[in-house]
Amino acid sequence: NRVPHSHSGRTDQDWAPKVSADGNVTDWSTFDKNLGPLLDGSMFKDNPRAGVPVPALYLPFNESWPLPIKPNYDPGKDIPLIGDEWRAKHDILAKPPEAAFNQAYKDAFTTCVKKFVDHFEEKQWNRTLAECYNNNKASMGNVQQRDKDGKLIKVKGMTGTAWTLDEPASLLDWQGIKFYSQLFHNGLGGVKTTKFVYRGDISRPQWQGSYMDGLMELMMSNGSLFNMMPLMKDHLHRMPVMLVAYGSCNTQDRSNLETAAWVLKAYTHECDGVLPWQAIGADNAFDSGDFTGPNGTADHGNALIVNGKARFGINAIASFRVHAFRNGAQIAELLRLLEQKNGWGRAHSLALVSQVIPLSAEYRQKFNDDAAGLTFDQLNGNDLVRLKEGILKLLGE
């Protein structure tokens, strides 16, 4: 499930239909050819789970699709969108998004959402979460211009967005998210059986308050959520929202049991899932971490599928982390069945699991917005076996 747009404002054309200037879709052929088999499950007809579509898919909507941001955005007179201090001046002086964008831009966005709803309903693509996700960060943009000698250089400037929409850090960022979510929701009037949701990656939920109530159906939050569970449970039930814990799996020098324990910790704390922030690893993932951060070290453990062509002549090799996820998910499913049998809630499951598995964990980031993993102490594979066997016995009583 790749993000089909970039921080520069480019939208991947193999992931998007052709649209007119008013937001109407003029050609679905590329979208249907490339993504239809994922959405109806036909791509997996020869697999053990034949006909099961993907659980989630990013839609192409972003700040520069269906219409580009730059020609349609006017933050106000003499407000710069380029230069070392453009973002600070913009944040102080700019009009709010709903006043800064022209009506044609806003109408095209909502019209295009309506066309997606109509198309998904017609195709009965109703088993997949169709996610509108604004992933861009203003800090990632660079503008090309010529220096005094005519040489092309990169300078700071607005490219794909004017806000930090992935992991918002200020009220202005949430204003941007709210603006796009409202445009998206304005187009959902035709939803009957399909599952259109607005997704946010919120690493600072303590600052969100009630700002996105009714406007965010899917929230990804990093490992810090476990330090503020009363707040997260309030978000979960009040907004309401599906809550997913995102971050990293265990690194190579730590036990795969940590990834299974991550699943159990998320489930017993009322989350709806866990999400490693990436899944594909290159050859170096066999020996070291799969992501090089600002500190210069490759220290994350998210490689679920690794390119083994150079080393083993095999295109894709599944990491043992996949097995760890499966182990955790199977135990979570057994807990769910036990809850149904006994009329329990997640708190009962937490009390049961905690008798066998120590779920206390440390969450330590190495830089701001680091999608770090949880580290657990005193995990033992025999304990996970004992837990699973114990739940099966309780189900059999």
C-alpha cells in the first residue's frame, strides 16, 4: 500500500484516473487496470485466501491532486512561498486554508471524491478501507531556481504543501488537515456500502483535542500513545476513530518476540491494529537496520519482505518478523473469541495476558518524529506458548 504522491506535489499517474479541471473523472482505465484486481481480490485468485481484497488502499487525493496547489493557493499579499524564512512568515501571516484557496480548487476536490464514491459503489469495492491521506510535510520541499550565474540550485520553498500534514506539530498543521478532511467528507454523500475514511498520522495526540471529531475515521499514532491511554481511549470512543499503533518492528539485534508482544500490547490496550511504517527492505536489511535516519545509522526493523535477488537469486524473502506478526495476531484473535464467549472487554484480556507476558515497554525516539519501536524486557518464547495454550483451554471449557 504505497503512498501515491510525493512531498514535491507529484502524483503517481499509474495510481490515478484522468480528471478534468472541474474534478470530473474522464478516464478510469488506468486506475481500474492497476488497482481493480487489488480491490476485488481477483489478483489473489490462486492464493490460499482466494478473492480476498487488500484491507486498505491509499487514494490519490493530496494537496496537488486533482488540481495543483500552487496556481490555486493565495495566502495573502506579499507572503513569500520561497526563501529560508518562507515557512515562518507564511505561518504568521497567511490566511486560513479555506480563505486562501479559490473556489474552483475546493469544488474540484469534492467533485472528484464524489466520482470515486460512485465508481467504488458501482464496482462494489466495499471490503477495502479507501483512505484519503495527506502525507506531505512542508519542510521536505525544495524549489529549483537559477543563481546569479544561471546555475540551477535548490532553495527552500513551498512545493507540495504549506503545512506539516503527516505528524502535525502546530495548530496551523491541524487547520490544514481539517480543511482537506472537510473537502473529502463533503463528497461522501453517495456512500452506501463502501468504506471511505480520512486517515491521519498523529504523533502528538495530546495536542489534538476535539479538533478532528467526526473528521478522522482512522488514526495512526506512535508508541507514545501507550503513555497516555486514558486520553487515547477518549479519542477512540469520542471522535470516534479506529486507532492503530504505528512504529517499527524489532531490530536485528533484538528478539522477534518483541514484534509479537507489540501486537498483544496494542490489542489489549484497545487498538485496532499495528502498522510498521514501511515493509520493503533492500539487501542491507539482511545484516543491519533497514532505514538510515538523521543520526546516520541504519537502526530500524521494518523489513518484512526483503529483496534477496543479489544474495540468493530470489526476488522476495519473508522476514521472520512476518511470522512474529502472525503469532501475535493469532493470539489476539483467540483473545477476541474468549471475549465474545465470556462477555469480556479488552481490559479482561489485558489482565489475563499480563499474568503470563510482561507487556511493559520502553519507547525511545532518536530524533523528532522517529517511528521507533517498543522494546520489551523479560520476554520468553515458552511464555507465549503457555499463553496460547491457556487461552485455547479456556475456549474449550
